Amino acid sequence: MTRIQLAPRGRAQRRSTSSYARKDLRLALYLVLPAAAAIFIVMIVPLGFALIASTFEYSLGQEESAVFVFLDNYAKFFADPVAISSLLNTALFTVMSLFLCMLIGVGMSVLLKSLNPRTGNILRAIFAMPLLISPIIVSLIWRYMYDPTYGLVYYVLSWFGLEEWGGLTDTTTALFSIVITDVWHAVPFIILVTSAGLTVIPEELYEAARIDGAGTIGTLVNVTLPLLVKTLIVLILIRGTDAFRVFDLIYGLTGGGPANSTSSLSIYAYKQAYENNEMGYAMAVAMITLIALVILFGPLMRNSARSKGDS
């Protein structure tokens, strides 16, 4: 008798649950659809156009005379020494900038946390000021600072007898000079995000580390950095992809010179498109840049998403 009464109730409950699930799914689709449509229009459509255009040889304004060349544009890239040099410059710039930004930014964040809260907040506000300046304006400021005649950088270097340092005019020092400028502009972002991550670390853990006899370095290695891993991964992804796509700073400081020693993939693609008027080839360079970004940072993004799902 009990089973006869419970069965219909169980079926009704299952029908009610499935009805709610369908309504929730419908609502979720309605909410996601506008964002999905925007992403499709803003990202997928241009990406598809660039991929198709990269298989053609054509000039701007003469699209009707485009010639299908399939993968010839990609083969042309790997046969061009300037293109390979631009790829290597981009990779080297990304590694140097990312390493220095993370080292200085995290170090400054830990140092500011050890100060009086009011003093630390004032210094963070001061350090954040470069973020308010656009990259192209930063490049103009630093171009004057790197001027060998009246630039501030050479004035400081003269104190140490380094007036002959090449700066932006020497092929061996130009890229590193741009890295210094990029680090100056990007470190404040690292400081702000890392400082926010440090605020969620419980003070009890630091007290326990001090009781166990851990020093400053031991606390940093065993407490601070392990608990900042997720924040640091996000920073590496953001800063790394931003550095790999660098254009403004190089364009404003050197334009890719001297002798293409500071040419990046973005600068190279720009010159092919708007100086040589080879739009199809420029699209191929852009696709190669995207593929390189996915190869370099894709595994890190996948591991970050997996760790977030596990947590």
C-alpha cells in the first residue's frame, strides 16, 4: 500500500525537478546568448576573416584582384630573415619584461605590506601613476629621457662614467632599453594586483611561521609565494600576452630600428600592411602571432582553469 502511494509522488517530484531544470537551462541560454553573440561578432568573425585573408595575396583597396596563394604567405614569413628576427625579438622582449616585472612587482608588494598601512597605501598610489599614462605617451616621454644630449638617463649614467652607453641608437642595447621602459610602465599593475592577493593571506599563518623560527626569506618562500600561486599565474598570463603583442612602445621609441633590432611581430605586421601594402601577408603574420601566443600561454591557461575547477 505504501509503495502504491509513493510511486506517483516520486514521479511527480521527478517531473517537477525536470521542469525546473528545463526552465533554468532556458534562462541560462537567454542570459548567455547576448554575450555569445557579441563574442562571435567581435572576435570569431574577424578571426575567420584574417585566416581566410592570410591565404590570399592582395593590396588594400584592390581586393577584387586578390590571388589565392594558400600557404605561400606563411612560407614567405619563415623564409624572411627580418621576420624571424622579429619573432626572436618578440620572444626575448617577453621573457625579459615578464621576468623583471614579476621580480620587481612581487618584491615591491611584499616590501609595501611590511610597512605601516598608511605609508604603504600612499606609496602604492604614487607607484600606480604610470598606469594613468597611455603607452604611446610613455614612449614619447622615455624617448626624450634616452636622448644622448639632454636626456635624464644619460645624465644619471654620466655619474658612473657610462656616457657611451648605446641606449636606443645601438643595436645591442636598444631592445633592453625598451624593456626598461615597459617594466617602468607595467610594474605598477603587478604591485596593485599582488598587493590585493596579499591581503587575503591570514596573518595567523605568518605568526605560526615566526613561532616555528622562519625568517623573512623562509616566510616568503613557504607561506607567501605558495598562497599567491593563482594570482601570479593570472599576472603571468596577462603581462606575458601583453608583452608579446607589444607595439606602442616600440613604435614610439624606435619604430623597430636601428636595423630592425627592435622589430616585433606587431611592428613587422604593421610595416607589411601599411608600408609595403601586402595585406594578405600581414594577415598571415597576425595569425602566426596568435598561434605563437596559444603555444606559449595555452598550457598555462589550461592548467589554471583545471586548478580552478579542482578547487
